[in-house]
Amino acid sequence: MDFDVASIDLVPATLAWGPYRFNFQGAVPDPEGNPIVSATFRSYRNGTETSAQLIQSSQVESPVVNVWFNYPGVDLHGKHTLLFRLTAQKGGAKIFEFGYVDVG
């Protein structure tokens, strides 16, 4: 995984939970001269994509990406892995992996 913090916990009371701030300072080259302009996400649990149920919205404030989560329901209990695909102003793209979003 690409982050120091290893877990976010979501419970049934979670609705539009966040924002969780993912700081990419130092992880992407020159964020001031080539800022992050977009971020797309995918989440997976046991190889099955859960993005539509888990991720409510996001916002880019380069080099930080804010993410809001929803509780996806009891059928999706377990550990979800996030894949971030960041695109910089000059067109470069990089993928980061975060684990885990633990749905209880």
C-alpha cells in the first residue's frame, strides 16, 4: 500500500462520511508547477468493484484529494482497497493504492 495510515472504519451510521484527506505532497513531482487536476477512484472488495456503493464524492485541492464515503450496507462488510488515479496539469498520471476501508 502507498500510505502510512492503513485503515478507515465505516459503520452503519456513516453517510457522506468525511472528508478524508489524502495528501500527495512529495508523492507526485512538483505539485506547484504541475498540480493535480483530477482524481478518479475505484474501490474493490475481494476482487469485486464497490466504487458506486462506497465512494460518495471527491474534491481535488492539489496536492490534497478529499474523499467522502457512504456506508455501503451489510452485503459489503469487509476490507475495501482504494485505487487513486491522479492526473497532473501537464498530462502525467500515476496510480496509488490505499488499504483498507473497513466496512463493519
